[in-house]
Amino acid sequence: MSNHLRLSDFSASLVPSEQYPILWVGAVSFEDRCQASLQVLAKQSARISQGIVLDYPTRIQPEREGELKRSQNREAILGHVGRDSQLRRLPSYRFGAFLGILADLHAAHRKAGEEVQYIFDITCLTKIHTLALAYWLATTPELPRILIAYSLPHDYGSPIRKVWDKGAWLEVVVAPFDIDPEPRATGVAGIALLGHEGDRLRLALHEVPMDEGVVLVVESEDPRLVFAAKAQNRWLLDDISRQKDPASVSLARVPLWDMARLQKIVAGTSDSARAKGMRLMLYPFGPKPLIFGASLFAASSYLLGTWYTYPIPRTYDLDYTVGVGTTHWAALTKC
């Protein structure tokens, strides 16, 4: 990772500064936890000067119930950030479009000379937009004060899995982080993050197999998260256990909030990929804090060689998660 960026571990005790007004960026969802960080800020009487609220035109099953939940959460979020905030309807898989929103936002505040702190709530950002945010933060100079927020669910649902069913996926995106990637990179060194979307990861690996790399298994005080990640990816864990020595794909365990541990793993994989002239491929299907951290560290250390693969689902399932848990925060600083 670049020596100029530092991402702290996520912590529930970290709180925003009272000195500066807050600019909140997050997404509306059918998941109630999309507004959890704002509820925490409201209890702290934090000053929110503006909000950028992404509203994804996605299909939810069951549709009627899903749209009702999304409408209720939209109203609640706007109640927190103010009706004058920007509600931006944005396709859920548009990497570049989200970069444009972030660049315009940053330029406007720099021009106005306003002292603010950004809070980026990654809880219900799509995974592609989480990657885009990490890329933007890694490549943008003169960043202001920044916190990353992530809210756990109360429980994990059982999303419908149709990985091999016809029509389950719109397409599989395979793309570089940067518009001018390393043209000579060959072979794939992968970083696969395991979560409760084993079907999606399996399709991504079918589309872009990794030649070598690391599979990250989350460690958490919540055994349900660990169980879901292992159960939904048992096929991959079994494949790794059957490898002959020396193993080309290794297994690493990473605590959910431990960004320092994650940084070391990503740095080792990206350094190896660069030395061998390989692409560094992200398979971002684990918990969002690990997706964000891995993307930030990869973009900071091997920008022109970093790619991602991402199956786009045709619909999203209402039982993806249930309820709202604790909100955790991480600080990003230039040093």
C-alpha cells in the first residue's frame, strides 16, 4: 500500500468530530441498516450539512414488499440528511458514473473552501460502487477528513441461489480499475473474499479462473457470519484442501475489522503479481469492510494491474439480511 494513506481498523467506539459539519454519502436500500449510521449520528446530535443519496433502480423479489421497504427507508434517510440533499438515481453497476458524482462533489467543496468531514456509508453501496469509492480515495489528492461507516445486520438471510439457472445473471463484468491498465499483464493472481454469496463467486471464478492467489475467510465474533461464509463456499474450501504441494492458492483468515492484517495480505499478493507481470484480480464477495479495504490497498499498491470480476444479478432478494446491528467506523487519513 502507498505510504501516503492509512485506514484504521473499524471500531464501534470511533465517532465523528463535532468540529466540522458532515457530508454523508450512502445508498437507499430495502435493508433497514442503510440508515443505521444516520440514526447513530442523530443520537449524537451531529451536524449534517448535506447528503448524497444513491437510489438504485434494481428489481427486488418479492417486488411489492421490497419497494415498500425501500420507499420507507428513502423517506427516513431524507429526513436525516435534509430534503435539499441530492437524491441520485444511479444504475447499480456503473463504476465510472459514481466516480463522476464523487469528483463533482469534491470539486464543489474545494471551490467553496468549506471545511467538512465526509462520511461514506458503504453498508448498502453495491460492491462495484464500493470498489469505485476505494479507487477514488486512493487516487484523489488533498482529501478532507474521512470516515467510512458500515452497519452490521441483525442476522443473515438466505438469498436465492441460481448460479447455473438460465437468466439468473444479466452479465459478468470483468474490468480494470484504471482506464489505462498495464497492457503487458498476463495471468491472474486473485484475491477472493468469501461471504454468503458463494454462487456469485463460483460464477466469477468460472469466468476468470485464478492462476494463483489467496482466498480470504472472515473471522468474526458473530459465528453466524463465519458459518454462512464457510457453508456457502464449501466447494472452494474443499478444492483448496485437495491442492498438491506447493499450493498455488492459499487460504488466509482475516478478522472482520482488522485492516492492518488485511493490508499485509493484499500487499504480499499485489507485490507478487507485479513482480511476475500478472493481473491482480479481485473477487469481491465477502463482507463490505473487507471488500473496501482490499480494494483500497490494491489500488494504492498496484493501481494499473488491479482488475475485478462481478456478476450482475437480475434481481435482489428481500431476505438478503434481516434487521440492524451495530455501526462501525474507520478513519482514512493521508500521512
